[in-house]
Amino acid sequence: MTHRLRGPVRIVGTGLLGTSIGLGLAARGVEVQLADASPTAMRLAADYGAGRPAEPGDAPELIVVAVPPDVTAQVVAAELAAFPEAVVTDVASVKAVPLQELRAMGADVSRYLGSHPMAGRERSGALAGSGDLFVGRPWVIAGHDGISYARGSLVDDLILDLGAVPIESSPEDHDRAVAIVSHVPQLVSSLMAARLADAPDEALRLAGGGVRDVTRVAASDPALWIQILGANAPAVVEQLRALQGDLAAVVDALDDVDASGSRRAIADALAAGNEGVGRLPGKHGTHARYVPVQIRVDDRPGQLARLLADIGDAEVNLEDVRLDHAEGAQFGVAEITVLPEAVRPLHDALEERGWQVVA
Amino acid sequence: MTHRLRGPVRIVGTGLLGTSIGLGLAARGVEVQLADASPTAMRLAADYGAGRPAEPGDAPELIVVAVPPDVTAQVVAAELAAFPEAVVTDVASVKAVPLQELRAMGADVSRYLGSHPMAGRERSGALAGSGDLFVGRPWVIAGHDGISYARGSLVDDLILDLGAVPIESSPEDHDRAVAIVSHVPQLVSSLMAARLADAPDEALRLAGGGVRDVTRVAASDPALWIQILGANAPAVVEQLRALQGDLAAVVDALDDVDASGSRRAIADALAAGNEGVGRLPGKHGTHARYVPVQIRVDDRPGQLARLLADIGDAEVNLEDVRLDHAEGAQFGVAEITVLPEAVRPLHDALEERGWQVVA
């Protein structure tokens, strides 16, 4: 495989992200040196194939700091001091605070360029790592004026070598953006899920796909999210205050639903939601909206495969596929999302092959 | 096909639900009589196969009122008066208000038993209807003391004939339950999505699976939801006030994140979310948590089918399957959710067949 980085690359912190970066670079032939505050964790990542243990005398070209957000600046500063020739990046989910802290410490930020891969999962640790974790995912570079183009381009090379899509941003814009598309959705999901914590069992039996979608990310690790939210508190609070205002308007309207303007206020909130969700980019960067087609699928191994094979035969490309099962049901409904122009041919092709197209 | 209802069944309102009920019953050999305030809508449903137009002299055994929530009680009362031998049910998403209204009107509730199928979608109208819409879905019967067992059992028969799962509840318990698992999640999703409405394009480019999940149902029809929320306002407001309290605690904590107790307050909110989402029932009524396995899938027709065929060959049964694509990516990641004990065999079987298991 080819790579842009010459290397070697030193990775500090061998959790999910550090290990995944190591695996991805090692698979492309880059020399990777691994370090971790826990020698056991480092050894595990090395055994897993993410690189070799760091040694005295190592001279990395690029250092990737992949430690928890609340110690990121401190570790970056130590690396800048220990390796005066190396460029250092980090992968923390917040970008303004670490840069401020580094400047306050007097660290040499002419060799530091923070970044943030938009890839993660609910699982953590080296064994959840994969060299493909970043493939096709956005990876933000939080640019600043203190670093030269030549040095910064090493971080571009890292991102491209891992198959990710570099996106330039200022640290402040990045933090505001992830507040909106990641941190606030996480909190909203957690707050909604908390309503389920003391709900009657009978209520939970009625749960369908909607509440499952809304609460899915509420399963994330609190320990990590406290750090992320704490480090991006101002941007998150700004969004949450706007949310509080909108929520209060809905509560007021529902509290006196027959008052003049109440139904209009609720309609406005729902319409704003329509507009917002419509702005999320679709696959391949388009804003096109896709259309769901629902097909009955028996709950037996191979049924969904047969359906998707038939869809493949019909030369229809899927945007998304989801399975929906109700409690107590022995079969479910597959929702296939396709481009609008594919709905009719898909419908016909599936019915011809004996599938029950529900809608 | 067999059926429990003798029929005939009269359906008033030939939108998505009425048409779907008609299609399901007609396919099972039950005589279905269709009525709608719009003769055009009724004719469309009849042409679609949902039954025949109602005629003078019809003597239905059971009447299903499937009209918008805000006119449900009025239409039910008219049907009770027009057909003094028939049992009447409705399918509105709220149950306490229609029963109160009927009693206030002096309607003969000894022949009325409200119900609510937990099946719907973002699309509406007769042509989105399907006789399979209710298969395997919960369908609440909102019991009350004024109707005899013999009469009420006709509604059970309807539900069972349509393949749904009858769940008994009081109207009040039903309304509180759907506030928690349907109405509040809808509003929370809309309010979150509204935050995206004026977000910068650059922020939206960073959107991943989390925000998509949280905002998916925000695409629902405002006109219908105003009626649903309006008719269940007290139960929804009760939940929203609790949500406001939790949200205020998080905002206060984030607003002074280094104060004593702030991080603990955020952790508590996140942990409550963990607990709540963990209570959602899994497939087949179990509370087991499933485990995700992620596999790289090229973005070509047939690739996902090939993957799922290989999973079927491995005799592994899927709980869920999802595709995740990043903007600009030419391929994505399929997340297969399976029982914990299936992870290892699935992993091995897929790698053996040349798939890249990401985690």
C-alpha cells in the first residue's frame, strides 16, 4: 500500500482512536511507535498490530496524542518538549480549550496542529480499534496562524493515509459545530432516555422505532462525555439555552392548548424540526431526500440477504436499510431507503420476485 | 385465509390506517364497507382493494372510525347513533379525551371501545396503506367499565385478524404511556432538529449517525402531530416539565462546570440516560442488549446483499442492520446487531469470507 507520511509516527494513548490510527498506518507500511501511561494497554495495542513499543532514541516525524480530553493539552505540551523536531497533533473532541491551554503553558504551538476525527462508537479500547475506523469519515483540522503550511501538511497526510476526509476549520468554529451536531444531540438523547428510566413497563412495551432512534446514543459512556461536554461547555450551553427557549414555548402552548396562538406555536416548533432535519446532508454530500420502501421480511436467517440480493439484481442502490421488529412478532419490516426515482422500479422488481411491499 | 370476525365491518375514514385495516380484513375474506367525508378518497381506497363503498341498508357488526384525532369523538357518536346494533372502535393516538367527549355528549358508550394501533409512518393516505401494516405491532385496547365482554371481544378479534398484538390498558394509562414513548420523543426530536435549521453548513457536514438518529422522526407531519399533542397535552406537559427540570440542571452544571458538584450533575444525567435506554425491550419481548458488529461495505449494488447472504450462510440471525456513510465517501460501514454469543462466530465467518470486520 502507498502512503504519504514518511514517518515514523509516534502515538501516545492506545485506546480506540490511538490503536485504530496505529493499525491504519502500520497496514500502509508506516513505522509506528506506541506509548501509553499504562504499559499493559500499550503492549496490548502492539500485540494487536498497531505498531511497536516506543524506545529511547526514537525520532518521530509526527506525534499523535490520543488521550482523554482533560489531559490532552498537558500531554501535547510534554511531547512538544520531549521531541523538539516533531509536529504534534491530537484527536480530542474539543479544540479551542487545548490550544488555549498550550498557549498559556508557553508550549511551542508552531509545531502543534489539533485535529478531530468524526469517528467513534459506543465501545472503547484497543480491541475495538480498526485501521478502517476513519475511512470515509470527516476529520477536522483545527487550523491556527502559529504553524507553517509545511508542518501542518503532515496532519493532512495522516488523515489522507487513513482514508479520511480532511475538513479545515478554526478551533472555535469546530467546537460550535460539534456542539450542534454531536454534543447537544448526545445530551438531548440522554435526557429523553432518562424519562424512560422510571416509566412503567407497560409504557415501554409500546415503544416503537421513533423512541429507539431518539435514545440510541444515550447508551454512550458517561465518563468520556463528561470530559467532552466540560471542555466545550460554552458552546453547548449556548445551544441548550436556545433549546430551553423553544421547549418553554411548547410547554406554554400545550399548557393552554386552546388559547389563541397555542396550536400555531406547536406547529412552528414542528415545522422548524422539519426544516432542520431536511438540512442534514445525504450520502455523497448531496442534500437530496431519500424515500423509504418497506418490505415484509420473515424473521429467519437469510431472508434479509435474499431481499437485498433481489434488490441488487434489480440494480437499485441502497441509501440505507433498517429492520423493524415489534415485541412478540415473528417477522418484521425492512425499510429500504433509495433515491426517489428508484422507488417505482424497486417496487415492481420486488413484487415480481414475490416480496410484499408494504409501502 | 381464516378470520375471527364475522363482519361486515364498516370503516369510516380511508386514510393510511383505515385503508390498511380494510386491506387486511378484505384479504382475510371479511366484508368491508368503506365511508369517508371525501367520496374521492373513499373511491380510491375501494379501488385499491380495501372494501366496497358503504350503501344504505348496510348493517355492520363492527365499525372502525379512522379519522383525525380532533373529530374522532364526533364521528364515533354519529356512528353509534346511526348503527344502534354495531360496536364502534376508533384508532386515534389518544384515548382519554375521546371517551370523555363521548360521555359528555351522552353517546352510548356501552357499544364503544377505543383502541390504538402502534403502527404508522411518515407517509399518509390510502396508497401508503397495506394489509400488513399492523402485523406484529402492539395495538392498545383502551378498556372501560361501560362495555360488556362480549361486545369488547369484537375489537380483540379485529386486532388478531390483522396480525397485531392486543394490549389492554386504561385510556389514562395509555395516554401517559404514549406521551413517554411517542409524543415526547417526537417533540424532543423536533426541538433538536430545529437547532439544525440555522446551523452553518460547515457544522452540518460533520453530522454523523448520532444526530441523524435523534432527529429522524422530526420529519413527521406537523398537522397530524398538532392534533395528537393537543389531545394529550396534560400527559405530554407532565413529561416535558420533568425534562425541563433535568435540562436546567445540566445547563446550570455546564454553565459553571468547575463548580463543586457540576460534573457529578452531568454524570447523573448521562447515567440516567444509560439506564433509560437500557429498559427499552429488545426483539421478541426480551430485555437483552444486542451487540454491534461493523463491517466495511463497498458502495456498489449487491455488496450489502452479499454480506447478508454470507451472514445467513453462517446461520447467524440479525437483530438489526444499518448502513453508515460519510459525506464524500465511496463506501461505508454496515452495522449488524446480533446476540452477544453470536459475535465471535460471526466475526470468524465473515473474515473467512474476506470481509473486513471493523469491530
